[in-house]
Amino acid sequence: MNPTIKDVAKCANVSIATVSRIVNGLPGYSEDTKKKVQEAIDALGYQPNAIARGLINKRTQTIGVLFPEVSGMLSSEVLEGVENAAHDGGFSVIVCNTTSSGKRTVKYLRLLQEKRVDGIIFASEDVKEEYYKIFQEMKVPVVLVSTASSNYDLPFVRVNDFEGAFQATEHLIKKGHKQIGMIGGSKNDPIAGVPRMKGFKGALQKHSLAFSEDHITTNEGYRFQNGKESLPVLLKKLPNMTALFAASDEMAIGAMSAAHQLGIKVPEELSIIGYDNLKIAEMCYPALTTVSQPLKDMGQTAGEILVKLIKGEEKEAKSRYMPFTIVERQSVCDLRDK
């Protein structure tokens, strides 16, 4: 038979009510008592009944996480951090793959509403009015990760994408490159697309380098194929290009693949810098120089903020810009050495 709360109380020599308060995170006991009860729980292998516990604290101990693309390498690293924070806080995670589809996002939000999740982490997508209305109906805390909202007051955890793109481009400039192109995202993407393109343009203008629309190719996605297809297009517009900034690592590696097919040597003839610092960035050849987003830490921080909001340990959450760094590997050459 599975051990019961009564067995735990007997083993710890405390009342059933005390065990219940400790299991449900309610006050009214000493640290010594809490330690004794936890030791009894561990020794007996007691598993609290989630449904009964939810009736007491009015929580389901679940968090909903919405990603536009769960299979992406970026999402997996962010999710790892979220799950770590959720587990440490005593919560389970329900992951929803919205595929950047408005209808699908609404469908999943309604599902999470039915499941009575205690909070939501919303990742890598703009917050539309229809989403925000559902957030308000649900009356649960919401934290954004790798995105932000200009229209709604929702706490976020992200990197400053303008600054990241600016510094990536400036890194190429400081290496002596003057003919620099960019493989970007969508002009309709206010989260990563527009800020990264503005950062690229800002760096060129700061250093009095030429800029026109020909310096950027835009895409609806940030995947390998987008980068592979964009490089030949960009080279036709900028035949003297010596360096390239790609708005994601997957795009950068796609561009490296296209360069290989075109007989262009990286970095000797074309330097490439990416954005994200995914694990694959150090696995490709040559290893990719990139802007490192602390993706796992971003997920963990967002998860920790959400858990504190759910538990009432914080009434309001401050948005947080996470630090980024340029990770130098072998895909950028220094023209000053030539």
C-alpha cells in the first residue's frame, strides 16, 4: 500500500494537520518540525495527492508555457531553464506549440484556462489583443520570455536585441570589415526582426559606413533554410561583401552551407557572425562566432519570477534585460592582419 498522510504524521510524531500545512506550503510550524516531516516523507516515499492539495491551496501546481516552435533549438534551451525553476518551486509544466499561429495560440490559451493553470510563460511571440484578453480572464500571473510587449504591462525576461545586433555588427567593423550584409528576420516581427535590423543599421551609420536596403535580406523565419536561401540573394546585391551578420545561429549556419556550395571560403573570403549561441554553434565548421544569449538562464529567471508571483512572495515583478556577450570562434577573420 502507498503511504498516507497519516503514516507521515505518525512517523514524524506530529499531527496530520501539521503535515498538511507543510505539504501545502502554509505557515504555522517551526523549521525543525518541517525538517522532521520532510525526512518522514522521504523515508516513506509519500506522494501528496495533487487534487486534494489543489482543493486546499486553490492551485493546480501547473504552469502553462507557450512557444511558437517547440522543436527549435532556442526553445529547448529556454524550456530547460523554465522546467528547472518550476520543479524547484513544486510545479509541473504544460508545454504548448503554437507555431506562431494566432488561432492555435488562442486554442491553447483556452485549454490552459480549462486546466486552471496557476500561471503562464509566453515566449518569443508578440502579445496580441486577443491573447491579453484571455490573460485577464484567467486572472493568473503571466511572464514573457525572449519577447516583450509595447502595448501591455507584462513583465519580461529578454536580451536587448538592438544592442546585441549593434555589437555584433560593430565586432565585424572592428575587425576591418566595411562591406557588411545582414540576413534578417521579418519587418513585421517587432520582437527580434525589427530591433536586430535597427541595431545592424545603427552600427554601420555610427561608423559612417554605407547602408541601403540592399544590405539586408528579410525572411519570415530564422531557420537554417532561410539563411541558406538568403546568402545567394544577398551576394547578388552586395558582390563585394566581406562579412555577414545573421539574425540567428541557424541562419548563420545555413549561410555557411550556401557559401560552401558556392565555393566561398569562411572566414577567409566571407566572415559570418550569428546570434543566440546555440549548442550547434560550436559543433559546425568553422565554429561560429556569435552573440550569446543566456537562454537557459532566461528561462530559469522567468520561471522563478512566475513561481514567486503565484505563491504571493512578490506582488509585482520587474522586467529584466539579461546580459549578452560576443563569443569569438573561427568564423570571423581580421582584415587588419592582411
